[in-house]
Amino acid sequence: FGRLHGTIPDPSTRYVTANIFAPGGGYVGIIDTLTKEAVGLFRVTQTSATGPQRSVHMSFWSADGLHIIIDNLNGKMIERIDVTRDSEGKITKLVYNANAGVYLGGSFNKIADATSFSGLNAFGNQLIGSVSGDYSLAGTGDLTPAGKKKEWN
């Protein structure tokens, strides 16, 4: 399927993100370290930035554990998964927020949206996850907020 690039624990250390390189892939999985089961699985946005491949370099948790920041390497993007937790800190919802992305290259050209996977994990429990947004609010312009080109072609 692919190679594990790294795992990063959330602030509570209950969950980790698994960053996976795969041929044409680019996956981020969320794993519960108490039960050792997959909670969610996502594939990053595909752009024309560096060819047809998708690749995740790494992902990191926000300090409050409510966001996962994804380094979409081949897509030249920083993207985000929003995390909802119950009062005990258990993850109850994962949403890949397409409108929260920032494109770091020039001439944004999206080939395929980010995706979430559904179905049962190895323990028979439902994976959670969805994708929201249409990239219309994402930072996909060629200029920085200061009016400078993001990338010289």
C-alpha cells in the first residue's frame, strides 16, 4: 500500500496521525493509541504543481488538538482537518476542510479533491470522516497578502 513516513501524537497522546507515502497516494490516517484502531483515513488534494502524484510530507496537531495541519508536498499546499471531540477527548468527527487550504505555488490547478474513506476498520468499527468546502475560500491565488508572487515560474 505505501510507506509510513511518520506518526505524530496529538496533545493528549491518545491519537496519532499516520503519514503515508504511496504510489500516486498521499494519505493521512488517524489512529487511536488506546485501541490500536484506525479512526479516519484521508487522501490529500491533487494539483498540477509537481506532476500527477499526491504525497504527504507530514502532518501536525494544533496545540489544542482540534486541527490537523497537513503538508501536502506534491500539491504545494498546507491543508487542514478539523477535529471534534467529546467531553472526554474522544474524537467524534473529522472534517477535511478544503476551504482552509493554502496553496504555496503559482497558477493553482486542482486536479482532484481531497477524499475521505468510509467503511469498517479492522476491528469492525466505522471509520469517521468527511470533506467539506469547495476550495473557493482557500488561499489559491498567485500573490501573497502583501501582493508578492508566491512562486517564480
